[in-house]
Amino acid sequence: MAAPQPESKIIELKPFTDEMIVSMGPQHPSTHGVLRLELKLDGEVVRDAIPHIGYLHRCFEKHSENLNYQQIIPFTDRMDYIAAMNMNWGFCLAVEQLMAKEEGKFPGVPERGEYLRILIGELNRIGSHLLSFGTYGMDIGAFTPFLYAFRDREKILLLFEKICGARLTYNYIRVGGVSRDTPPGFMDEVKEFIDYFEPQIDVYNSLLTANRIFIERTANVAVMDAEMAINYGITGPNLRGAGLQWDLRKDETYSIYDRFDFDVPVGRDIPELGVVSGDCWNRYKVRMDEMKESVRIIRQILESGLPDGPVQAELKAVRPPKGEIFSRSEAPRGELGFYIVSDGTPKPVRVKAKSPCFTALSALQELSRGLMVADIIAIIGSIDIVMGEVDR
Amino acid sequence: MSFWDRLYLPGLIKGMLTTLKHIPKKKFTYQYPEDPRSVEERNDRYRGVHKLPLDPEGNVKCVACFMCATACPADCITIQGGPAPEGWKTKEGYQREKYPEVFEINMLRCIFCGYCVEACPEDAIQMTGITLPQYFRERQTEGEVLGGSRKDFIFDRDMLIDNNDIPEQGLHPNS
């Protein structure tokens, strides 16, 4: 596509350079995986940025049709590998809701299982936001926050290793509960971590959030207002960064989130910093605030303590009745939806995953038009995509 | 933005101060392959390389029931059952019926989900606490580099039985 050519008489006054097509990625360190952007550049100004995806496509949906419901769970780990617990949870939630359509098929998740799910899910949310915060700083040019974030994420990973035996692909949350009970002393370690971690958030904020250079790079860049976000189907912190208060944990409560007291942070205008709601800075700040809310939820679990009882419901077989379901849950990157069609056999007929990162990535083209190449990096970091989930 | 802000100096100094505070503190990092701490910290749920435990008589526990191969989402276990050799006794003292003539795990396909350990009715497949790179580093002889070809990743029955001498605890049914 040719660049918009000005009229001939003013060509000397406003000369356009030739449009150059630059391929950014797939091996670019700040595209968070294997994202390739086809940039149409006019000098340093981005005229168009077309994302090319599919480099990490592993046929999750088609592959699922050949597996039974239990066997799909380890593959959901590999979708969003940063927040694999929430991916497990989303899928198990869909299967459970499908099973519950038939009377007496699904007895419900035991109390202790629900508590453990929330504890683990929120810990994973913190871990995911930590990675997002760290890599975003690194993309923008601040290396220190990355080291801080990974140091603290390591503590979460060690907790996960203790409870489920793996650091990245957990396969912990199962249909009907969770796979294993806590090891001895686990809750004390969680408490120790939370006590350590809560003041750390202020350290991060002093490191990066309030940093003048960081604000200059992100404030008022790529503003996505609430209307645009809704039109694109964007969810999660990206939507909340646009100032819209929408969180499935509160607005369409699932599991036992209604028993916990937490707020939904949203983006807002801060004139003295030059920040407007829906810009890169607000999308980033919502994640930082969400970590605090997750800490609040975990604190409430620690105060009340885990109830006694089994962690997994006793199911004869995971064989949902004939029918279909679309279930969604709030993953760290937005609403994770699973559409499952069952014909009553142990294997699903169709599994479709609605991934939050895919919709977020679709808005990149409109967000990046007219900005500089360096701003593209700021946008990709702020919408926080994981290519494993985009491509599946 | 004032002139002072425009210098970016407060941002730089604030950042440096936070960094400087950490210099006298204890190091959090460790040298991964050389420092054995990473292996010692593995717990009894860690999902590492598999092993085939032996019964008290020293025979392989596996009865070739194919439960693990059926449960495996990655389809990485190959079993070929055969009549157990004369004299192999069950716990109750009867002659055993079946044993695995071939038991192969393709480690390139394995996704280390632990379903095989959960599925096994005889507790005859367990996991050790070491990962594949650590396994290769331990097993390779002087001047040899394991893991260079696909053949190295197909673990047969004898290799899996040999893994019983790996001391680190891994996933087992009671964990």
C-alpha cells in the first residue's frame, strides 16, 4: 500500500520519505515471544503495524479433540505458560459447569479445594503481573526492575514447586478440585512470602512507576478509551486501565470469590503526571494495583485458614453430558473463555479457547498508527501478551 | 514539568539508591549447574525423570497393565507385555502373570504431567527429583555428551530400573 501522497505543489514543503517495510520479530527480545510485526515506516513514524501470528501454534484446540478431559489439562498449561494455574482453572471450570448441567453428575468442588484454588490462582496472578512489570521495565530500558521482579517471582515458583512438583507447567487444578493437598508447613511459607512481598510493591512503585523517565515513555501513549476497548473485546487489566470497572471475579462471581473483600483497580487521569486513562502507564499501573488486591485476598485466606476436608470431589468419571458450554474466568491477562461441545463421550467434540491476549493483540494495529517505533515496544509491553496463548 | 524534573536526575538518583541498598545484602542468585542447591531443594512431589521401582525380591514391579500408557496425554510410553519368568512371585506368594518385556518412555514426547504415576495401580512407576539435563550430566561418561541424538532420549526398561539409585525424591503415589 502506497503512503498517502501529498498534492504535488506542496511536495517540497512536506517531503515524505519512501515507505519502508521493516519486519520486527519474530526473534525480537521485546516482542514477548515470537510475534512478528510488519511495520510500515515513514522515517521513524509508524504508518501501519500488522501483527503476524502463528509462530507458536501447537494445535491445542484440534489436539484436544483426541484427548479425554483430564488429559487436556496439562496442555492448557502450555497456553499461557506464565499463569498456567489460571489456565488449568479456566478449563476445569468449563468442564465442571458442563457436568453440572446433568443432575447429580457433579457434586461440587469441596470447600478446601475452592480455597486452595483461589490461593494458588491469586499467587499465580501476582507471579504473572510480576513478570509483566519486570519485562515492561526492561523493554522501556530499565533493567533493575526485571531482576527485582524475577527474584520475587522465584519465591512464588518455589511455593508452586512444593505444592505441585513443577515450576512452570503445574497441572495442579483438576476437574473437581485440586490434585494434591498442601505439604506440611505450606501455609506458613505463604504467610512468610506475603509478609515479605507486600512492602516490596512499594519498592517497585518507587523503582519504576513514579520514575520520571518511565512516565515520559508511557504517559499519554497509545490511548485506548473504554469504547475502543469494548469494540475490540479487550478484557482484563487492559480494559480496566481504560477506566472501566469490569472484573469477572466481582461482576460474574465464580468459585467463592464473593466471600472475599477486594477492590477492582481502574485507570484514571492524573494531570500532574500527564497521565490519561487508557494509556500505557495506566494499563501498567492497574497490574501493580492488582497485585495489592491479590495480596489482600491471600491475607483473608491466611486469616480464616483453610477449611478441613478433601481437596477433590469424588468423581466416577469425567464424562460430561451431551451439550455445550461457554465458560469464562478472570485470568491475569483478561477473560479466559472455553467453549466445549460434548457428545457424552469422554472426549470433547470441540474445544475453543477465547484468549484474552489475542483480542489485546488485535488492537495493536490501531493503537500504534502514527506513533514512533520506540512506542511500539511500549505498547506491546503494556498490553502484556503471551504468544503461547495468542497462537495456542 | 519543571527544570529539575527535566534533568531526570531525581529519577536516576532514586533508582540508584534502591539498588545501592541491596549491595550489602545476601545474594539471592546461585550458580545453577555447579551449585547443587537446586537439586537438594527438590521435594517429594517433583516431576522429574521416571523410574521403575523394584519389589523386595528385586524384580520390576510393573505388571504391564497399560494403565500409564492409556493415561499418558503425550502418548510417550510403549509397553510390550509378556509372561513373567518362572519364580517371580506376587506379594501374596503366587506366580506373577505378566511383566513388561519392553518398557520405553520417549522423553522427547513426555510432558512430565505425572499422570502415569497417578494412574499406576501397583505403584510401579514413579518419578525422580532430577530433570533430563541433570540426568544426562550424571549418566554420561568422560568425554561423552548425552542428549546429542534422539536415540539418547528413548529410555528403555533397564535404564528406568537403573534410575532407582537416584537418591532425590520425586513424585510418588503417597506424596
